[in-house]
Amino acid sequence: MKITDVIAHAYYTSHEKPISNGLYTYDGTEIIICEVKTDDGISGYGWTRGTCGTTNLVVNTIRNLRDRVLGEDPFNVERIWAKMYLPKVYGRKGMEMHAISSLDIALWDIIGKAAGRPLYQMMGGYRPAVPVYIAGGYYLPGKGIKELQDEMRTNVAKGVHAVKMKIGGASISEDLERIDAVRDAVGKDVDIMVDANNAYSRIEALKIGRELDKRNIFWFEEPLHVDDLEGCAELTEKLVTPIAIGENEYTKWGFKEIIDKHAANILNADAQILGGITEWKKVADLAMSAHIMVAPHGDQEIHIPLVAAVPNGLIAEYYDSNTNGLLHAMFTEKIVPDKDGFIKAPDHPGIGIEIDFERLEQYRVTVN
């Protein structure tokens, strides 16, 4: 089997109202799909997110990667990954790695389809279903405590036993009030994760972290600047609440540094960002050797199979249509939590879920 073409498809939709977290505001969602064609008639699809208007960069990187992979056997993922990852040509971290990730994911889609096996089995097949949490709790214009509570009650009613909310976009006292309100709304048996999206200084993170310890919070995500691993290590030592980081980290080398510095209790490794499925599995294995769990950031359609594949998969993130309508328009079928808060890993060959290009067409972006 040989790769005959690589095509990038870009899509964008705006949010009805801009959504904000601890540090950033988003007007919409950018998704770039990488399509890899082969001479056997099998095509694979991988996708990644653009961020703050970076769609053009990701699309053009995929186009440049095309010449590096044409004629390669898609089963040779290590050889192809090495050819794509050339630090003197592309950035070792950043949006170019998003492009590499999407192409690598497409290769694994091809491999699974050719083998007639679903992705979670190709990667290890540890269990058929995984627990999920619903990500939300963003800051929105006009959104107060009541609206936040209503959102979280609605999420729990979908079957999940864990929810995530944003902090860091208000004062510490206001965010503690928001956290307490969410606890009142969901009850004592539902796990709450909080995500600061890098908003705090070391002093602020330790201060709110000690309050989180009193509230039985499941994890404290991205408390500090992405490069302040020493500060995160200090928090893992001083706090009971687990520290979860990694959604902005790249490659096995970046995650090895996190592990070596004891900067995280949980890794939010995202295959759509860090270098694809090939690299994600290595990160998961590194984490397992250090007795660290992985709980990926990113789209459930990619990460549920990966969490299901490995023994140290903790939980998967789930976005509902209120958070990411474009993601929910992408597929011919939706995956939803069952009454116990689990989602079964797709058992069709490859990634196991089909992209609905006809429905996506209304969101297409042209990149020159």
C-alpha cells in the first residue's frame, strides 16, 4: 500500500457568544481535517484544532508535508513520523505539530481500516469503554451563578459522574463561590475538575489550591504558565488536589521533562496536538512507567479509543454541542455517555466514526 495524496480541509464556525476561560477568549471553533489517500482505495482521516486564527498555518503545513510522505507505506508510521518531524524545518512545538498530528492520526485510521480492527484494539485494547466527564463552565457575558448551576445540572443529567469548570477568569473569592455553587448543584457524589488555563501566578495558585484541598476537587488543571514546570512541581508537593497538565505540551521529550520534574499527577496529553497517535502512545507508556495516569485533553472521537487502549487511561474529556457545535456537526453519528457515565470505544475499523463532509460543507474555509 502506498500514499497517493494528502489533502487538508478547513472549517470554522463562530460561537453565539464568545466563551472565555482563565486566560483566553474564543469567538469560534477552527477544525482542520487531514485526508490521506492510498492506492488501495482506503482513505484515512485525522483532524486537529486551529487556535486564534491559525488555520492557514496548519493547512499550509499539511500541504508541505504531502511531498514528504507521498509513496510511503502508511503502516510505516515511525518512518513517516521521523520524516515529518524535522526540527530545522518545522517548529518543535506549536501549530506545525498540530499538522503532523492530524496526518499521523489519519495513518492510524488507514491501518485500522486495512486490518479490519478498531483503533482501541490496534493500540492495546485494554477495555471496551471508558468514563467521561463533560467539559464546560466557561465564562460568558451575562452568565451568573444560576446559569452555571443550570449548565452543570444539565450535564450530570446526561449520565456523567464528573464535570469540569473554568476558574482563573475571576477573583479567587468569586471562583470559590462558583465552585461551591456547582457542588451544591451536582451533589457530593459527582467529581468536579477545575481548569485555570495557565491564569495564575505561583502565589495565587497555591492560595486557591489550599482552598481546593478543602473541597475534594478531582484535579486542578493548568494552574501556571505552561513553561513553569518547577512551579507545578511545587504544587504537586504542597497540595492534596492532583495537578493535571499537558494539553499544551509536545512530543515524548516534552512529557519526559514533565515526568522527570514531578510536575504533574495526571497528564492531559492530546494526540491532536503533541504529534499524533504514534507519539501519544509513547507518552502514555512513559507515564505508565512513572505510575502516572493519562486523561487526554481534546476531542472524544480520538481520545476515547486511546484511553480504552492503555492500562493507565483515567478518564476522557467530552464536549457537548453547547461547547463545540462544529465538532458535533462533523460526524454521521454521535457518541454519547450511557447512564453510568461511560462511552464505548467505537468498534468499527480505524477510528470507527465517519466524517459527514456534506454537512460540514457550510462551514468550509478556503485557504490559498
